[in-house]
Amino acid sequence: MAFQHIIDDERCKGCGLCVQFCPKHVLEITDKVNAKGHFPVFQARPDDCIKCGICCTMCPDVAITIVETQDA
């Protein structure tokens, strides 16, 4: 069973809650502005992500999801 971490750049307002609570310090705020004028988060260190879901829980905009994918 594999999982994929997805961030919706257009929903994210860059509040930083997910960044603060990520236990593995995977997320960072980008320096690129989205269409709404916000600086969304991105996975700076995706290989360190343990898919715990804390970022999904903390996101007030429901901009982060973790979904199950097919095993390769």
C-alpha cells in the first residue's frame, strides 16, 4: 500500500500551520505567489514525509490530502 501527499496550491493561503506541526519538517512556504496572491506550502523534503496526516488535520483550508495509490 502506497500513499501520495497532495497540496492544492490554489486553496493554500500559506498560513504555515502545517509547517509548524509537521513532525519531520517536510513542508516549507514557497516564494512563488499563487493566483490569489498567497504563498502556498510545498514539500521541501518529500522523502522525509511519513504520511502521518497531521498537516491535513491542521490545514484550515483543506488544501492538503493524503490518498492511497496503487503499488508500483
